[in-house]
Amino acid sequence: MGNVSNFPIFSQASYFKDSKNVQFHSHPATELIYLVRGECEVTLNNKNVLATPGTLLIISPETEHNQINHGHVETLFVVFSVEPSFFDSSTRVLQVEKDRWIVHLVHDICELSIQTNYDLCDGLIYSLIKRIKQFEKEQADSQDLHPALQKALEYIERNFARNFELSDVARHANVSQSHLKTLFVRRFGHSPLLFIQNFRMAHARQLLLNSYLAVSDVAAACGYNDPNYFSRAFRKIHHCTPSRYRLIVEERKEHANDFIRL
């Protein structure tokens, strides 16, 4: 999982559900504040930041900040220490409402903290930091995307759960299929078909965590009308069947503490 010295150290995490304002204060460690519901203003480095649902505030250690609530507000906050070489803790604002990984991880850390399961919090904070870094890189990369490639990616993200042809993607992007292939290879190093497959498989892995969903339901939700074809494609990539993958994840959950420390 990386250098042990980079491993973050959990401090505290919880929920805030109130309309009362939060007075100026600071923490000796990095704080993340995620706004779930409502609206508030936070003063950071003498600047007022308007936070709306989906806003993630990254607040550097010893930074004075407050929270002026516009009515009832629900936020999640996570405080941790981390080496600067591993994570940039400088104060900044991200809009992450569409990133289910960041949102889920923040919620899970708060739940584990309330249950006083602090050992697992360290591991999830590590994952959260890695995902935030990925998210920021993706945001930076997207600003440099070819307009046609940006349209193609938006189409895939909106329609991956249904069956479509590469020609549909190219038509939406207003380019030929051959030019679309060139754009994908130039940017990602592989074809748009492989990109679509990888995108669908990433979603499938997430859905398989829900033991109540049949494999056929997972297949359909990822754009595969034939569950047998989905299973063959999944096995080719992951070297195990979807059912076996689900069992492996469940086994790891049972030994989560050991697994996170690997």
C-alpha cells in the first residue's frame, strides 16, 4: 500500500446537523468538510466561500475558519494528519457531488468513527486521499481534452448502462469512427471499445459489492444484455467469475483490519 511513513493518522470524524453557526477555530491537522444538505459560508484565508451540496473543503492545518449556516445544514467532517510529501493539504475547494467514491468514503469514515472503529478509519482515509488525488488529476486532464473526446466521454458516462454502438458515440461527438479511435489511442493508449469495457467493468465491480443483486442484474445495469457474455468478459479481465469476485471481496471484508494494513 506504499511507504508506512505516508500512512495518514486519523484524528476525528463525525456529522454536523444544525442551524447554529460555527465560530472561528482551527485544527493542528488537515480537515475535510463535505456539505450534504443546505448552504453555508466558510471564511478561509480572509475569503468567504459559499458551500452547496457536493462541496468538499480541504482546510490546511492551523487555518482559522468558521461556518455561517443559511438555515439547517448537514455536513461531514474528517480530521487527519498526513505527510506533505503524500498529500497536498493546502486549502482549496472541490465540487465532488458526482464522484461516488469520495462521497461514500467520507460517509464510511464518519460511520466508523461513530462506532469507534478507528483502525479502519486510517485505511479508509488512505483510500480517500488517493481518490482525491485521482479526482484532481482527472479534473486537470479534462481541461485539456479535445472537444470531441469530451463529448464522447460524456456520452459513455450517461449511456454505459444501455447497449450502444461505437457509431453512436462518434455521431454524438461529431467525428468519424476512425478519428474517434485516433483520439482515444492518443489520449488513453487504447481503443474506445476497450475504454467502454473498462468503464463498465469498474461499475460492475461496485455493483457486485451488493450481495442482493444477481449477476444477471449487474450485467444488465452495465449494458450487457447477455449475462453469460458479461461473465466471460469479466473473467477475461479479472481472472475470476463475477460470483467468485464477490466471494473474494466478502472474505476480505471479514479480515478488513489485516487487509488494510497490507
